[in-house]
Amino acid sequence: MRFRYSPLATAVLVVTAVVLLTGHCLAHWYNLGPSKDEWGLKYEGEVEPGNGDKLNVRFTISGQGRLKPIHSVFVMAFSNPDRTGVQLVKTPINMKPAENGKLTGQVEVSKEFANRAVIRVFTETVDGKSQMAGKMAGARYYDIPLTKFIKTPPLADSSPSRSSAATPSKSKVTK
């Protein structure tokens, strides 16, 4: 016995399957915004000149605070200063366990994005509560401006070309 679906029934079935599956595939990320204590996150950042037009960014998390456990960390830059618009850079920082339970990672990014880049820390849990259920279900992120870790050289030491993304001197910032 041969069983056939009409072309219309097949098309409706395919469209329904696609619509239902896309609801489960889309990621929703929400900005945590500012906090008095930076969500209890304890971190260190270091920016050094790299090869050519690159910067080496080293990031260490010594305490995950209210965002424990950290899901992932990226260096990101957008076309607009308010972190909207076209995403120009999205580079993951592979965080590896280090001494005393710290997480550390390093990545290279282009100097041209130094002034608009952020280190974006993603989590699915805030204050020990999962953020993956309910009306606002989705992971959360906290942005740390990369400029926070860049020490600009004094004007007397700067070169004649005054680029906004000049080669930074080696700098280290601890929070």
C-alpha cells in the first residue's frame, strides 16, 4: 500500500517544522548593565603591543562573583560607540584554569578596534539563579571596556602620527 501526502500538506508540514525549530535555535542575550560592585567579578587585564597592527589582550578572572559560573568570554567591537550596529570583531578568549582557581586567557585583536572593543563576559546564572527560564529567558552578559586596560603613553613620548588606536604601552589593570 502506498501512502502519499498532497504537495500542500507536505509544504505546511515543512514550514511548521522550521518555525517550531527556530524558536529553540535562537540565542537571547541580555545586558546586565552597571553594578556598584561590577557583579562581584574580580579580574585583571593586560594589553601589550603585538605583531604588526595587533594587540595582545590577556584577561584573568580571579573571582566569578555573582556571575558564577562564567559561560564564555569574548573580545567584541561594534560599529557604533554605544555597542550597537554592525559587529566588527567577535573573538573568543579561551579561558583556561590557572593557579588558585583563576581562569586566564589571551587573544590578539587589531589595534584599529582598540577604542571601541569590550571584553564581554557571558553567563547563564546570576546570583545562583538560572536565567534560562521565564519571560526573559536567555543568558546575560557584562561588558568591560578594553580601554580600561590600555595606558596611553604621555604626549611627549607619542609619535608624530596621532592615531586614535596608537600602540599602547604595556599596561596591567586589576579590579
